[in-house]
Amino acid sequence: MSQKPVLRFAPSPTGMLHIGGARTALFNWLYARHTGGTFLLRIEDTDRERSTPEAVDAILNGMTWMGLDWDGEVTYQFARAPRHREVAEKLLAEGKAYRCYATAEELTAMREEQKAAGKPMRYDGRWRDRQAGSAEEGKPSVVRLKARQTGETIVHDVVLGDVRFENSQLDDMVLLRSDGTPTYMLAVVVDDADIGVTHVIRGADHLNNAARQLQLIEAMGAAIPTYGHLPLINGPDGAKLSKRHGALAVEAYRDMGYLPETMRNYLLRLGWSHGDDEIIPTAQAIEWFNFESIGKSAARMDYKKLDNLNGHYIRETADATMVAEVTAFLAREKRTLSMTARQRLETAMPSLKERAKTLVELIAGAEFLFTDGPRTLDAAADKLLPPEARAALAAALPALEATDWTGPALEAAARAHTEAAGVKLGQVAQPLRAALTGKASSPPLFEMLALLGREESLIRLRAYAG
């Protein structure tokens, strides 16, 4: 029986979880879930100067918010340094690696000579076939892989096809630094081999690493994984995605009011396709996902498409779930809703969902439900309540007070009043809305009057009736 796939997402905690990393995690997760395989999370924290606990937290929080659950415990690369050193020592003993005593000054001079001669700058193998003598005793050294110098290394890539590298262009990379710490390149290969990773799916910026890592895998006698290098994500202008294109960290998209389901669907379509399908819920994505449908060219961010997709998922999400999303969003802003506010929110949710493309918009439209008492008018609402509008509001109040406090009854009373007064419904409805909500637009007015109840509605309306 063939082995079930083992995939991993292995970010470096030197910054937040960004969109490119989130898409890489998603593709690995989808394939693991599609095949019934395993999806592992490894934090590559070998760069001790740049790795921070805050970045680790941001990665874990971003993954959790995205709904990309991993199997087993998170592993931390730095903690496995003794194992990485053990592999390097074994390669030394087998003659597949060697000690290099070249000083920093020597290497700088070597690179300057190469540059002056117009040659590519790479290590020239000066210690490759040389034995250390008494002069080197006690001096610092690095351990380098004895890479193949002739022929070519072929990366069989499920996205890009076969990618060929001349071995003469690949130098003997460092495995252990002079202080004995393992390099990233050694750590990645050892970790993947030890946990039996079958598929390495990552950004195209790692493609050059693949050829070097393949040589190390072969030297170790480990199984060669299937490689897939994902094209980069560009900004809306086609340039490489950067901070000037807007918020890039996954948590920033969360704080801008996008739903996790939206982000999974959007990032899936950013470089993967299934015919003309744009709306692909996660369960469907798991069923359909494959490597063959990953595009070879860079994808481009489209924020309008992201907004429209988010509007779709807001409308499709159950009202109670949307209340939970709003509550969690507000909790991150250190705001809590009373039980009354939550009940109002759920009742109004069908109307609120139709009007919003983000949670931020939805919450802005729902603010009038969260607290009691007269509203503070925004600029647009204030314009709707000049003296004559306040007088019209005061004139309409007796008709409303005299009727049953239900949406249809209130609307019928308002219509009857405006017909009798010889004015248009909007001349009364707009001031009503402004006084009730503090805004110029809202979910259906008479539904909201009924939802807030007679007592609360009249407190708000009387505050601006004059």
C-alpha cells in the first residue's frame, strides 16, 4: 500500500503570516485533506537574531483564524540543532562533506577577484581536497557539502515541470557554521527527511534552493520528495506584492473585516483554477484540489474581487454564525455586546448582511442596535434633520404612537399620516431613520422600529422631534 502524503508548512518567524505564506499553507493543507494525508507545521527559527515570539504568535493566530488546522504538535527547528549537527558529522565521516578553514578575509578576496574577472561569485572549493595540517589546529572551520561538480541536477516540479541546473554552477554549500550552528539548508532537509515529508510545496523563490537541497538529500541517502514551486503573487499593478499595495499580513485582512472562508476561497483562486468557477467553498476545494491546476505565471491581487467574494460569503453565512463573527471582531477591539444587543443583532442580521461587503461595514451599519438612548448623528444624518424635518418628525409621532408596534402596522400608519398631510413618505421616513439610527442609511426602517420596540424607539425619536 502506498504511503499517504505528508506535507508541511514551514514559515520563518521573522515577521507576520503574509498572503503568500497563507496561500502556500492553504495549498499544502488542501492536498493533505484531499488525500487523507498529514499536514504538519514547523517553525523555522534557526535565525535567532530575527526570530521573535511575537512573529510565532502571529503565524499561529493567522493559521488558526484561516481555519488551517495542522496535525500533531508544532515543531521548532532550532530545538533540533543537535540532530542537524549529527547528520553533518556523519557526512564528514563518510567523506561526503569536508572542513573548510578559509577565513572571512580570504573569502572576501576570492569574491572580489571573481567579480573583477567577470566570473560568478561562488566558493571555489579551495579546501575540498585538502587535509588540515598543524597550522589549522584549533582554528575555526565550517563544514561544507562535497557537491557534484559535473553533470546536472534536475528538479522534477509538479508546477513548473523539469527544471535543470548545471552542477558546475552550484558550489559546496555550508552545512555547519564555524560556531557549530547548522545552516537553514541543512536543517530543512534533515527535518523533512526525519518526518517523512513526501511533498514540498512552497514559493517559487525557493526553486534555486531545491537543486542544492537535492544534492544534500542524495548524500544523506534520504527519499526525494515531490517538489512544487508556486508562482509569486503580484499587486494589482502587476508589480511584486509589497507593503505599498496595502495590508499584507493575514491578521490585517481579518481586521479589515474579511471572513476566513472568503480568504480560503480567494487565495485558492490566486494561482489555481477549476474551469470558470469563482465561488469554491472549502469542502468543494478539498474535493477538487490537485497540483495540475496550479498556474505557472504570477497571480495578481484584485481587491474588488475580494470584496465581492466576501459580500457573497457574508450573505451565505448563517445569521447565528455571523453574530459570533461580529462578537469575536468586537472582542478584539475590547468591546462586548449585551445580551439585548446580541438578540437585536441576530434579528436584524438578514437585512444587515444584504448591505455589507465586510464585517467593518456590517458593524458600522449595526451600531445603532448595540446601545440604548438617543443617537449621536453622523454628518449625513445631521443633514436630514434641519428644523423643518424635525417638525415633520414631531407631527408624525402621534400616528405612530397610536398604532400596534409591528413593522407592517407602523408602515401603514406612516403612509396614512403622509397622505393626510400631503407629503411624500420619504419626507417623514428620512428624519425617522436619522433619529432612530444616527445615520442616513439603515436596514428597512419599519422593521428596525419594531425590532427596537416602542419604548426605545420613542426615546430616540423624541430626542430630535421639534
